[in-house]
Amino acid sequence: MKLAALREQRSAKVDAMKALVDAAANDSRDLTADEAQKFDGLKAEERNLTKQIERAEYLAETERRAAGTPVSDNASADFDKLAGSVSVLKVIRAQMEGRSLDGVEREYAQEAERRSGRKAQGAFIPMQALETRANDTTSAAELVATQNRPQDYIGALRNRLLARRLGVRVLTGLQGDVTVPKHGSSLSLGWVAEGGAVPEGTMGFDSVTLSPKHTGGKTEMSRQLIQQSSPGIEQLVRDDLTALVAQEIDKAILVGGGVNEPTGIISNANVQTATMPASWADVLGLSELLELSNLDGTTFLSDPAVRTTFASTEKVAGSGSGFLAENGQMDSKPYMVTNQMPADTLLYGDFSQVMLGIWSEIDILVNPYAEPAYSRGGVQVRAMATCDVALRHPQGFVVATPV
């Protein structure tokens, strides 16, 4: 039987046991004799499945190492499928109650630890959660009412997260520092006279390095909120946690200063620079800078104020020729805005030149005793991630600022 099928069966047994216990708890009673017998049977089946899974994982890993082959596409697909089933609420509840993870959450945490080569301080949750825009702050007072409508929850207004949506290359499962080889210089060629010596030269090589850097934050959530079982509440908790991490990573990709954080695009000393465009010729000049480096830009990016200026500036003043930025585009390329960008700055380039290296999944740790959350009956949740940013070809970006 396939490993994924065994895991699904075990998760089903765990869910069935939990349903029996929850039903008895809701009625403020202990398990009946029939329920206890059924629970014991499910427990025995779960333990048997656990042993089968451990044997299957051991054999698969042993065979892979013996063959010297990387993890298969099927294994990666199984891991991605597993990630999509993880419940952040279940992970937090398990830590609040001081018990071990079970079901899909345990499967995912164990596999994430194996792949990253490190033990989580709390528990790993999927990094894929960062792909969803985090757009709210959780507070049970607005959520738990006579008629609870979490699907209509009014979230906080956060900065739009764009960098990873623009085609950034994501490298996952990293362990040590990573060096990516890069072409440096080419051979020298030329035309020579009969019998003349050809030019001499050697090929040069360079590299791009990524090293682990850590980001994280803490948030407070009410105990009642976390106990809610609504799918809408699950998404609110997930969004609030990922907002702590996602916004910082997104900002680091764009403007990271390179001290304790990654060096972002705008802070990279090797990107091209230009004066903020004031005419249509200036806009076309930005594309020309990239084309001279044998690269093409894909997207313009700025804060809303800069885009407003371009959208109200005619290509040729008084001619009715249109505006520098129109219909979400400039120079036939998408134009996007986010408050993550610094003021009076325009960024144009090919975002596939950005590499985002990830050493760990999002590691969440619950502390039900931290003040002042404890006094209010809430819990403090810390979220952290480890990553770095590097540019394959820095000249693939132009940063334009005023004179």
C-alpha cells in the first residue's frame, strides 16, 4: 500500500477517535461501554498503521539513499498534498493542551523536520500559507456572537503583498549556506590576419550565495477564538500568523537592508539606477537600460502616489496622446502598487531574477502563560521563518528616484 494511502487511513482513525471523545464531552459524560470498545479498536488500528507507515518511510528513505537519487516528484506531490490538509488551529490547540500532534499535523511536522534537518521549537506549519494574502487581525469580540458569520469578518487593512506573486524563484528544503554558480566572463574572440595570433582569454565564473536569516513576531489570540471549529476561524488564525511573517519577507525582498535581514532588490548595490521618468521618452529609456544588458522587464512597481503621478501625466502634454500609466500598465507592462515600496521610488525589472531561499517552514510556538495574554484568558503565539534573498542578475532591475 502506498505511503500516502496509509497516512490517510491513519488520519481517518484519529478523526474517528476524536469524534467519539468529543461527542461524550459535549454530553458531559464518559464513553459508554460500546464507545469505549470502539475507541480501543480504533486505537489498535491506528497503532498498527503507524508501524506500517514507519516501516514504509524507513524503506523508502533507505532505498533513496542507496540509489543516490533525490526525493521523487511523487514524494514531493504527497508532501504538498499533506501540507494542504494541515489545520493551524489543531496545531495551536495541541500546544495549548500540552499534548503531541496527531493525524495530518503530526505527519507534516515530522516530514518538514526531516527535510529541513532541524527540530522545530514548536511545530512546523506549511510555508505555502505565505502565498495567501494575510488581511486581518483576530479578536474574538467581533467574531463570537449570537449569529457568528466569520465569512463576513472585516479584516485590518494591511500592505499589499506582491513580491512573491511577481515570479520570484523559491528554493525550499535548504540546510547549509547555498552557493549558486554563475557565469562571469567569456573567452576573447576577434578577427586576425593570416598567420596572426588569436586573442587570448579565459572563461570566468562567479557565484551567488544565500545564508540563513531569521524573521518572526508574536501575536495574541483569545482562547475562545482558537476553540472555534468554523472553517472561517481556521482561515483567520492562519492569516494572522502568516501576516507576521509574510509582510516582513515581502518587504525584505524589495528593500531589505542586509544587516540582520536579507539584502533586497532596491538595496542591492549592483542594480541599475535612473532618474524618475517625466516623459514618455524617459519611460522607454528604462526598458532600454535592461535591453542593453540583454534582459527584459516584466513589471513596474511603486507606492500608490508614484503611480498617481504617472497616471495623470500625458505622454505629450496637451496632445491627447494618453498618459504614461494607463489601465494598470506602463510601456505595455503590468504596473502594480504596494505600500511596501518606499516613497518616490519606481522599481522596474524581471522578478524571476530574484531567488528566495527558505531553510525552514513557519515555526509556531504557543505560550498560554505569557503576560498580558494570560490575564485576559488568551494565548501568545510566536511565528518564525528562516530565509534569504539573492539576485541572479542584479542588472535585471532599474531603480528610479527623483533627481
